[in-house]
Amino acid sequence: MKKPSNIFRPFRAIGFLRIACIAILVAVTQPTAAADTPRPDDPQLLLWLDAADAGTLTLDADGHVSAWANKAQRVDGKFTSGDRQRPLFVEKALGGRPALRFDGIDDVLRNAQFGRAAKTWTLVVVVNPRSNKGNGQFHGIFSANRRKTDDFVSGMNVDLGPVETSSFSELNLEGAKDEPGVRSLRTEASNFGEGQILTIVTDAALSKLFVGLEAENMRFAGDAENSLEEVRLGGRYFAGAEHGFLDGDISEVLLYDAALSDARRIALTEYLAKKYDCASKKIEYSLEGAWIALKSYDGFGSRLKLTPIDRAIRESHGNASQQKEIERRLIDVLQTEATAAAKEFAVRRLIFVGSEESIPALAKYLVDPQLGPLAQITVQAIPGEASAAALRQAVEKAPHGRQLGLIQGLGMLRDRKAVPMLAGLVKNPNADVSEAAAKALAQIGEPDCVAPLNEFLQNAGPERKSHALDVNLALARRLVEQNHPAEGAKILRALEKTSDDAGRCAILAELVEAEPQNAGLLISEALADKSPRIRGAAANLIRTTKHRDSLRVLGARFPEIPREGQILLLDALGRQDRDMIGFIGSSAIPKKDAEVRAAVFSFLGRIGDRHCVPGLVHSATKAESAAEKEAAFRSLTELHGDGIEAELIGQLRQAEAAQRAVAVRALAARQSYGAFAELAKAAKDADPAVRIEAGKAVQLLVSEKSVELLVRLLLEASDDNQQSTFEQALIAGCRKIAEPNRRAEPILAEYARANAQDQERLLPVLGALGGEKASELVHAALMDPQGKLYDSALRALANWPDASVVPELLAIAKDAKQESHRSWAIRGVARVAPRPGNLPPPEAFAAMKQAFDLADRLDDRKLVLARMGAIRTPACLAFATAKIDDAALQAEAIAAAVKLAEGMKESHPKEAKAAFERVLAATQDAALKIRIERLLGKIKP
């Protein structure tokens, strides 16, 4: 079954327009707010141009402005223009303050690197339009666009419209967010030469114009984004060039990337009105003159003379006698020989003031092809039986095109008295009429609609079957909403027998709402269904249904559900209910189905507590399959609640070796810093696996607070592995001390009171931390090659954090009497020399080549060669490539050459290409060959 169509969408859109228009027409005077002075650091402010701030203007000798700087801190840059396009600086303009005067010929200011975009925004412009000469000009006040793209397509434009006017009566807004087409937002008029504060507020639904504090017109706005890549003042960009230059003064501009609240907008307007002394003076038209003008209104000329009627409607809000008078006069327009445009105006305004007294006048237009839809909207907006009666009477005499809309209206009104008529129309041979009547019956949703819609379903041919199923599903939903769940469920169960999988998914969701007490049973049956789509819908309902208590039956039904459904059930429940843990105790969980049991463990991780820890630790080591072990371990890391860490520590202290290792891994994965002391002890465990995991955990969770404990553990270490673990952890802990010059202090303090054996263990740590004091101690020990501390001092030098020790290490490697000393020195050079920022690349390569030449051991040469991959110089690349012929070093040479060539393919394409080709000839690795061929394709000849 396809998703039910929405036949009422056009009316809902118009209804939204009605609501929006009411918001404008019934707006009352806004409350006064405190003055809101703009701030450069306002986080929502993108643009602030203020002609009164002389420091933001760059003036030529003749007084023209070549640049106007943005005061908003978020966006740097200035607005500039060419020699002939520079506006004139006027020292005393609006309110006696400065402004920039644009000549209407070619003056414009632009910022082509503004580089922003906004989905919601507020534009405030203090402007004095001086004229609007010339048809088709679109004189621009403000515009924005994506580079080389029309402003009205990609950004926005605010201009004086396409038609020359004698007063400021047009303000056109277009843009990427707005409905297409030219649209003036002005509903009033004012004289040219009078200053205005124009505010446009755009959110995800509407763009609204305010002139001063007065709300004027608006237009719909979508969720698109207005590009502000380029921004212009006094002009526009379209058809590949700048057009529409403003004849007027601009004093101040503010642009926010947010729809300002009414309170903030009012406060900002009051601040600017006081600053520029520019209360707007509107051209006034009389109400009586508006009623006279309405009779001859043709819909094409200016509608400004009619604005007193809109104002009267707005002011009549809450005054019944005034509304009656306006209603009477609008009815009179409908009953006289007024123009079609005047009648349309009257129908539109009756939506605000109409009552049952308007219905007879409106009713005769319900069947009219042009005014009918609008008259229907107005009638439907008037509460009472008379509205539905008018629609019922109109259906019988309306032409086909209008009949469909009227039938839809009866459904929207949920008119029970229309059911007999609609039941007859369901049998109409015209498919459009029949389907519209069926939809209306579904919308009414009363028990007496069941029989005609069931008959409609039974008689529907293949081409109408889907539609018939949809309307019956909609009827069932409506019956449940109207407190007739039994009737709704009966329809749903009948539909289930004839629907496809998509339809059955929708029916299942509706059945759960119709029979909430059976939700668990319905879902368990769906989980056992053969269709994956039905099973998936059931799992989704477990997550979303509000009927949680009825799901408890799933525990008893669990053994009857096939394994695919069991897995979905466990996953869905585990995301919702901690109190569903009772499922897991069931002996019905399959003992031999690894996939289901893995799902059980995952389920436990989401809903379990500390009592699950022993079982999960056991399963993470003893389960039969790798999937079960992984799921059990993952759940140990996901469990939440009190006592989890304590339970894992208990396992670490008491369980067998394999389970202790799992407990250590879980504590590390959970970042259980409170377990650090226990993990440190575990690093000395008798079992090698536990020691290895604990060592990793200690290095992961180490902190500044751990240093004292780690010093003690390092000094107590009983073998090389323990010593290495605690040494690395101690170095990491000291490096987390915030002040670099204090990082070695704990080790230095311990070294001062330590015996020779302990000093041997502390020196490598001091070497890794560096510093002047550590250097003194290390070099003092190196002075005696036969001393007990020499080996540790050499390791400390090899651990040094920067390249200052490279010359010393190379000297030691050259003169070393013991192979181990040479090896430590070479490895120290290989560790530190290639680090970025330590040495210039040529010096780093020279040091590494010398270390390579001094190395006696193959492993040391391999290490040096591998580390050369970080030194991007042609010489280093040539060296690595040359070693490809050495079978013992080929793997490391290839890896280094590929890494270097890839990094240098743009800076040294010739050398990189040669290296790639050499590797291609030598390697047997198919994947590497493909990678190199792709890299070769990226090298420009």
C-alpha cells in the first residue's frame, strides 16, 4: 500500500497564508522596549556600516567615498568602488547626521569577499530614497549574491521595484529563500525625500517588512540559504553585470545572521529613530474614499488607496460593532455590480470579519470557477452549521471542477450530515468524484462511514485498489482518534489480508494504537513474520510505542520467535528499557545459537547493571564464538550505573588469569581512572597476558596524580618488562604536568635520595623529560664509561626530547666499544632526528645517513632506513631508492621511498616518478602496484 495521499495540502497551504495574514492584520501597537545600541562584538552581527563614524570612511579630495569599513568584528573588510562609481559624502543629511549619497546612475559600493551565507537574517537600513525614475530599473538599496550568479537566484535583493512610482510605495524583495517572482512588501506609501528605517526579518517561513515600527507585507520563505559571498549597497548584480543603481542616501546598515525577536527589533528601531529623527510620515487615504475606490478597483493599479480598509479591519479586532459594519460593506460589494477584482478583495477580507451573515452572499460564489476556491476557504473559516450546509448545497449544483474542491471541504469540516450524500457520490462513475468522496468520508471518520468505504474497497478495480486501501486505512485511524477503537481495529484486520508488505507495516502501527493492550502480542507475531520488512517495522515499534507495559508479554513469547526476530527484539529493547532485563534470565535463550547469544550480550550492555559484570566477564573469555566474546566485552564497556568499576576490580583481584585480563581491558576501555592503582598492581601479575594488558592500561590512564605511585612501582620492578612498562607510564605521567619546567621535578627529587641501583632506573626517565638539571646528571654519568650509571645515562641521552643530542649520539656511535652502546646511540638518532621542527631536512638526512653507515646490526639499519621516510629531500629519496636492490633492506627501502615520493610528487615530480617506477619494478605486492600506478597518474608531466 502506498503512503496515503494528502488531498488537503492546497487548502492547508492557503490556511497557513490566512494565519500569516491575520498576524499582520490584527497586529496591535508593539510595547516600547529599551534602546538597543548596536555592538561591534555582537555574535549575530555580520555587517555594520555607520556613516556617522568618520573613522570607517575613506574620502577622496572631492568628498567622494572610496571605502566604507565594516564595524562588525565577525567579518573583516571594506566596501569599495571604482573612480566613477563612488558615492558622495554628505555631512548633514538625515537628522543632521552624515550619509552617503548615491546618484542613481552608476554609484555603488561592493564587498566581493564578504564570504558568508545565512538561512535566517535581519537587515536594517536607514535610507532616504530620493526618486524611483525609469521603468524596469529595480533601483537597489541592498543586494547579495554568489559570485557570478544573479542576486535574486543565489542571494537576495531589496530594491524599489520594476515600475517608476511617484512616491515610496514599492519595496521589492526577492532571493533564494523566497517564493519566485517580483513582490512588493509595502502596503503604505511615503514621500520621496523622507528618511526611513527599513527592517526585513527573514526566518524559515516568512520574510516580513517593517517600516519604522509598522508591520507591512511579507512573503513566504523556505529553508534555503541566502548567499552573502558578494554584497552591494546602492546597486544590484544580475544578467552578468551591475544594474539598478539607487538614487538616495544611506546613513546606516546592519545585517544579522538571525531573525531578531520583536522586542530586539523594536528597541533597535527606536534607537535609530532617535538617532536620525526620522519618524516615517505616511501618505494617508480616507476610509470612505477606500470604499468608493474599491467598487472600481481593477486589480492592476496601485492598491494603496484600499489600505484604509485593511487598517480598519486591524483596528476592529475585539470590537464587534466595527467588525459588523465592515462585514456589511464587504457583503454589499459582493451583492452589487462591482468588478471581479473588488469582489475577490471582499471575499479575502471576509475571512477576517465574516460571520454567518456573510454565508448567503458567499454561497453563490462557491460554484464560480474563479472565485469559488477563495469563497470556499472563507466559508470554511466561519464556524457553525451554516458553513457546512452551504457547501452541501453547492456540491449538488457545482460543475465538476468545483465539485471536487467542495467535497474536500466537507471532509475538512468533518460534516456528519454530509455522510449520506458522500456515500452516494462514492458510487459515482466519475473516478475523480468517487475518490474525493471516499477521502472526505475517511476524514469525517464516523462509524456510519464504514459501510460505504468498505463497499468502495470491494468494488475497486486494480487501478483503484491502492487508493481504496489508503482511504480505509485513514478511516481506521480516524475512528481510533474518535474513540471508536473496535471499529477501527476491525477495518485494519480486514485490510491486512489484502495488503502488501508496505501496507502491512502501516496497518501494524495503526493496530498497536487501536489495541494498545495487545501491542506486545501484535509485535511478537510481526517479529515471527517471514517478511524482513515486517520484522523491521515491529522492531521500530518496540522503540517508539508509548504502550510500554504491554511489551512485557514479549518475554513469554520469546522462545516462539524465530532467531532473526529474537535478534531484532533484543536490539530494540536494549535501546529502551532497563527493566526488561528479565528476558535474559530466561532458559529459553538458545544455548547453541551464537548470533542470538551475541545479541543477548549486546542487549545486556545497554540495559544491564553491576550484577551483569561477572557473567559478561566469564562470557568474554569462555563463550564458544568470537562474536559472542566480542559482544560480551563490548557490553562490559557500555554498562552504566553505580558499582560497575568496583565489580570489575573485584574480578581483577579474584578471577582466573584470562578473566583478569578481560577485566583489565574493560577498565581501560571505560577509562576508569579510579582503578589506576589496581591496574598498576596488575602490571606485576604472574600471568603474562594480564601484565601486558595492565601495562597498556596504565599507560592509557596515567595522570599527574599517578607519578608518585609509578616512581615506586618502577623502583620495585622485578624484570625488564615491568621496568619498561612503568618507565613509559612514568614519562607519560610527568609530561601531563602543566608547566614544562616542572615536569622533571618529581624524578629529580627521587633521584637525589636514591641509591645507585635506583638511579639507574630513573636516569632514562630524566632523559625523556629533558631540561638543564637532567642534562647535568646525564652528562656527569657519561663521563665514566666504566661506571654503573653509564648504560642508563646513554639510554637517557637516546631518550632526549629534542635534536640537541644528535651530535653527541653520533660521536658515541662512532667511538663505542660495545655493540649495545652503538645500537642505543644509533636508535636515539633515528628516533629524534627526523621529527618535524627538530632539524632542517638536509641536516636531518645527513645525521641519519651517518647513523646508517655506523650501524653494525641489520635491525638498526632497517630502523634508520624506515625513519628516513619522514625526511622529504631529494637526497633522502635517492638514498632510499638505491637501497631497494639490497634484499635484506628492500621492504624498509620500498616503504620509505613510496612515502617520500608521495609527499614530493608535486615539489619534485621528476624524482618522485623515478622512485615510483623503481618500486614498480621491484615489488611483487599487487595492491602496492595499483596504488603506485594511481599516484603516477597524478604526477603532472
